[in-house]
Amino acid sequence: MALNVVILAAGLGTRLGRPHPKPLTVLADGRSILRQQLDHIRQTFRSDAHVMLVVGFKMDLIMEAAASDAAFVYNELYDQTNTAKSLLKALRLAPAGGVVWLNGDVVFVPGLLDSLRRHIEDDQTFVAVNTERVAEEEVKYTLDGEGFVKELSKQVIGGLGEAVGINFVSSADRATLIEHLDRCSDDDYFERGIETAIAEAGLRVRAVDISSYGCIEVDFEPDLARANELRTR
């Protein structure tokens, strides 16, 4: 099955305080965050994955690091927009079909992507979640009475867990998500587009629990330290 995979790697990544794009941060295993992601994608989906990177900040460094592994989408407003607009660009340009997308700062263990395959093959829109911890800074979620995602943002009160930054939009739902991302403000995260599509268009989004797999979104130095404790090979 041909599959679109998008990595959002356009941002400035200022919170980690590195002079280079955050996806190029080197992990304890000697690979960058980006290289670890690309390796996991190829190991899981092989040649079926059509990989696109959304680039912006110091894009030449990202493109050099992934030159043989991906196509590139340029967000020329990377310093003025957030992930909603980066994802929007990618969804408009990706080949037909469902799309998996990852934040460019997510470190995770082998096997996680493979655990999501059946949901992808079912063509069911989902967000991957971790129910073990819910920090204030993280994107949190709640569920409706049927078990689908109801709320999805950093502002959620009483969140059931954390959305880890790995997601999938089905071929059927892609146009709806594009419409709602287009309506997002420049400073919105993509989760805002998902949330309004749920509330206004009835988008049904599953929360797929990946708590048994190590997965850390690296925003600050303590996150990087925890990520380096994962067995990423």
C-alpha cells in the first residue's frame, strides 16, 4: 500500500536553544532526531512510503541531511506561521491517499510505527496518544461518549493523556482537514484544525494508545535527556 508520510521540520525550535534546526539534534545513539525518524519509517513501510519534509529554518541543512530519503516542501513563512500552515502545505501537495505526519522533534522506539499499521490500513483518522503522563506544556485530549477525540489542545482541562505528535488523516477525511487547517490562524498548531473539524464537521478521530512504546517530543533539555534513555535502535 502506497503511503504518504510527512515530517514537519520547518520551525525555529528556539526552546531547545540550538543553532541548527531541532530535527538535526544528535541523540545518544549517534543519529539525529531526523535520521532516527527516517530510519524507522523505512524499516516499517519500506519503499511504500512517500516521504515529504516541510522545511523552512536553515532548510539547506535539513535538505542535505535527508537528500536521498525525501521530497521537500518549503514553508517560506516558517518564522511567521506554526504547524497548521506547514501541514496544510504538505497535505495540498502530497499524492492522493491517507497521510501519516510526525512532528520533526519526536524521538521514538522501533515497533511504534508498526503498531499503527492496522489503523493506517483501515484508513481511520487517528492521533497517537500516551496515557502515562500529562504535563501542562503537552497537547492533551478528551473523548466523546463514543470514544472518539472531542478536544485536542494544550489548553484542555482534565486531559486523559498526551498527543505525542504522530498522526494520520484518512483519504476520506483529508479534504475536511485541509479546509480547517486553511481556516486556522498563522500561529495555530495543527491540532486546532483537527479540533474545529471535529466540532464543526463531525470529523471522527480515534485516540490510539502507544503508551507501551517509548515516545518523547523534544522541546527542552530535560526532554532530550529522557529521549536519550530510549532504546531507539
